[in-house]
Amino acid sequence: MTTTTPPILNETARPLWQLFFGIIDRPAATFQAVTARSKWYLWAAPLLALSLSLVILVVVQTPYSLDLAQQAAESQLAQMPEDQVEAARAGMGMMMSLPVMLATGIGFGILFMIVGLLAQTTLLYFTALVSGGELTFGAMFRMSVWSRIPMALSALVQAGFTTFAGRLIQYPGLSFLVATGDLIQDSRNPLFVLLGGLDLFWVWHLLLVGLGVAGVAHISRGKALILTLVYAVLALAITVLPMLLFGGMGAGSQ
């Protein structure tokens, strides 16, 4: 009598490099593979890819972001009393140096990415449990990291555009719907920031989250869709919450 290897074993034994291609053309099978084994590299590898793409994007975009920040600073200085301008200019000059902006951009970018991953995992894990799913936190974390591969590709695309065009993407995502043409003013508008994050890569990420949650938690795709929508709404709300708290809407609508 002959025996054959069950398909699930073939899927879970796929090498790491195939998983990066598999998240594009075979996401469901890829999630099955990365969640069936609790190996550290199954979350470390995509996390490293996300971090490297973020560093590349920050390095490429910071010189252009620095120019915009300096223009915004000069606009603020012009409205200040003359006796306060010099002191404020000295403080701004220290904070708006290229090395400082690179360090803070990379440091806070990676920090927020990790916090976001943990928040995503925690939200999806507990909501899936409440929905009747059966899963572990580690499996959900690995799924969450892999579901963000579209964001790494998005960062590389943005970095490539900035490099070849010699400028930032003026209206990312759907931000053109509320753009005024004044980048400084638009950047203070929470709605502009919110719509700027809505692009094909974000939709791709949500599709992966839906497929991943359904597979990892062993729940129906209908329930997974509801959990994904809840996650999307909360993620977008958190994106603009700091601006709303600090009066961004008022600044953007002036």
C-alpha cells in the first residue's frame, strides 16, 4: 500500500521565500502555512521586511518633508511677536535638522508600526474569540504581520516615485477629493489625512485580514468580514484622532 503526504503538510512546509510570493497569489494557503508552525522567523521575516521598507521610505522622503516643515514653520513665525521669533527659530532649527528628522521618523515609525501590530492582533484575537473562533494569540500575530505586506510594497512604491519624480506624492489615496492645493493647509486637515491612507494597498491589506481571520480563527467569512470592518473603522479613527484632539480640524478648515 502506498501513502501520500497530506496537502496540508506540503503547504505548511513551504520555504520562507515562497511565502512572500504566496501572500500575493495564494493568501489563504500562505496564512495556513504561517499559522500552522510557531517558528520565530515566520513573524520576524515579514516584520523585518516592513521595517526595511519603512526605513527606505523615511530616508527618501525626509528631505522633501523637511522643506514642507520649514515652510510651515516660517508661516507660524510670521504670525509671532518679533521678540519671540528668534528664540522660536532657534528651537525649530534644532528640531528641523535632517539627522533629527531622520532619527525621529525611523524611530517613531517603527514604534508606531509595532504598537499598531499589537493593537491589530489584540483586537482581532478577542473579537474572533467572542465570535466563536478557536485560535492562539501567536497565530493571530503571525497572520497580522503577514497581512501588512501590502503596506511594505506601498512604502517601496512611494519611495520609488519620490526618487524618480523628485517630489512627494501630492495627493495620495483619495485625498484629492478634499485637497485645496495648499499642501501645508491640507496636511492639517484630518479628512485629508484620512482619505490619503485609502488606496489599493490599504484595500489589499483589508482583504488579507478578512481571509486571515477566517482561516486562523476557523470562522465563517461573513463573521470575518464584520470583524475586518470593525478593525478598519477603528484603525482609520485612530489615524486622525491625534489631529482632532489637537484642533487639526479647525486648522484645516480655515
